Amino acid sequence: MPPSALPDGDPAPDSGELPSSALAELGSTDLGIYVHVPFCSVRCGYCDFNTYTLTELASRDAGGASIGLDTYADAALAELDLARTVLGSDAPPVSTVFVGGGTPTMLRSRDLVRVLSGIRGRFGLSPVAEVTTEANPDSVTPESLAELADGGFTRVSLGMQSVVPHVLATLERTHDPANVARAVDAVRAAGMQVSIDLIYGTPGESLDDWKRSLEATIALAPDHVSAYALVVEEGTKLARQVHRGQLPMPEDDDEADKYELADEVLTEAGYDWYEVSNWARSADSRCRHNLAYWSGASWWGVGPGAHSHVGGVRWWNVKHPAAYAARLAAGRSPAQARETLTPEQRYDETVLLGTRILGGLPVDYLRVSGRAAVAGLIADGLVDGPAAVGEGRIVLTRRGRLLADSVVHRLIAP
């Protein structure tokens, strides 16, 4: 099953060169680096991320080039060389690094550290840089985590998804739930922050099942929790099972009930929401890398299928790892296509992303029509009245978070 398709766009130059207008914005925002590691031991039935099992990679070819666990770090470092050249001397030190996938910890810890060292050597790291890797609980050991911490990683995001066996089976998650607690303990022993990722709305998951996963999460006392509603993506095994009637389609009302339960349980346990799907014990525990995305900062995405954004220019790399490696080996940018956002698109995105976070969106940023919609949104219980009237910020209520798309539509409608 292939991952989801990339969007269309304008041709991207082989040099990777960016317009001077985009580079001019580099110094006005933080710079993040996202590193996509496209390997998984198995493909989960709900996943449409750009990931491949080693068997899938071995069965495909792209011009004779190849990439695998032992050679991925070299390819990533080659793209970082390109990034250094393209961004030039005005690029600020990197504030955040996020290694995602796939299962990044299928790579040896020393290779993950080598990529981080490559970022440090080419750009420098902020003295308080946040450096995160995602991990499957079965793919880490106390020794591998200690090596990551010694190499500069500060945070690990563990994919737990659920603690209920039949829910994990439907998702085709293969980790042992008991290993989550061991992994949390090992991350903490290595001196790093720990985040837990959860999914709700899996076919067959009851409200009690979801509450059980939330309570198990709280018992682990992570610094941060992410909880995402399951989306049935076209082209996935899960979508085919739903279309054949083998599994029911997740219901909006059920997912809304589970979101409200998550917010209630996590808030009572001392976690505060700071983005629609994310909660943290304190401001210091929030994921600064993702906050940079939501605030429109600049980031360079390294790896097959990775997306980047600098100064209103967005681009994305070719998807297949072998094609990615072949382009870099030939001295070409791995970018497949790009787009330059119009002022209208940038305005809409700022409203969309700004309203998702606790810091909110300044009311004064809105156009006249958007400001006129605020009173109605307060009356409908979707926007916090005191924040809007007293502080001049659009902050969503819990009900508003459930209907965030509707709120944005009303704020940007002419």
C-alpha cells in the first residue's frame, strides 16, 4: 500500500534556491529542523504516512540508488549540506529539532546523534534548543536512550495510542502495552522529557476503553500528552475495511464525546491544553517545535516526503527513499515541487493556526468582517468572552475546539 500522494505544485529548482523575499524573513522567526525517518518494522493499517518496511524498500528500485538503516544518516547529512548553502549566513541557530517518521528509533542511536551533530555543525543550536525524537516503546532501551540524551536529545515522544488490546489490534499496533511504562521510566532516567501520543475513535473502542487509556497515561505521569482523533485515510487498509463493512466508520459524535472526556480527565490531572490536540504539565513541557509550526515560523524538512517552509515558500521532497537518495547523490535538491503562498493564503493560515493555540489570535489581526464575527462566536459559546473582550485575543472554548473549523470559516468569511 503506497503512502498518500504529495500535492501538485510549481517546479522546484535543482539547486534548491529560494527567492530573496523568502530568505529576508529568516531572521524574524525561529528556525526549526524536521527530520523524517521513513522506516517501520510493519505498516499499521490506519497509517498513510510516508513510511516503508525494509522489505518494501528492497523490492523497489529508483535508478540504482538505495537507502536503508545503515545509510540514511549519510543521505540526511547531504540534505543538511544543501540546506546550509540555500539558507546562507543569515540563518539563525536552530531552535528546535524534531525527528519523526516512521519509527526513528529503528535507526541506531549513534546515527540519530550523528544527524543532530550535523545540524549543530552546520547551523549551530540554540543553548536551550528542544530536540525530540518519536519512538515506538518496543524500539528503545535504557542504553539507546542514554546515548540519545548524551548526544543532545531532550525529549522523547512515545506512540502508545491505547492500552486496550482489542483497540491496538484494530490499529495493528504491535507494541506490548507493558513496554510503555518501561520506556517512560527509561526516558526519565536518561534525563529527558517524555510525551505520550494517543488515538481515539478507533472502531470498536468504547468510552470506557478510552477512559482506561487516559487513566493509564496519567498513571505514567508524562510531561506532555497528545490525543488525536482517528482519521480514516483513503488508500489505507483501514479504509478498505470500512468500505467493505468489516469495520464501522468512526462517528463524529463519538469522537466529540471522547475529546471532551480527554480534556476533562487531563485537566483534572493537572495538564493544561495549549493546542487543540495537546496538553502539557507546564509551559516548559509544551512542544516548542510544533508551536513554531502553528506560529508560522521557518523550518527545513529533511528526508523523503518531508515538507519545508521559509518566508511563505513551501516545498516538499520526493517520496520514495531511493529517489531521494538518487537526487542527493547527483548533487540535486530532493524537492519535488513547491508553492509560494499568496498574501490571502498566508492570512487564512495565520487565522487557522493562531486560533488553535491557547495563546490565541489577536483580534486586531482580523479584517473588519472577522472582527464583526467575534460577538456572535462568543454568544454561541465558541470563543472565550473575557479573553476576546478583556485581552483582545481569540481563544477557543472547549466547545469551540470541537468546532474549530467552523470558527475559522466565520472569522475569514468576507
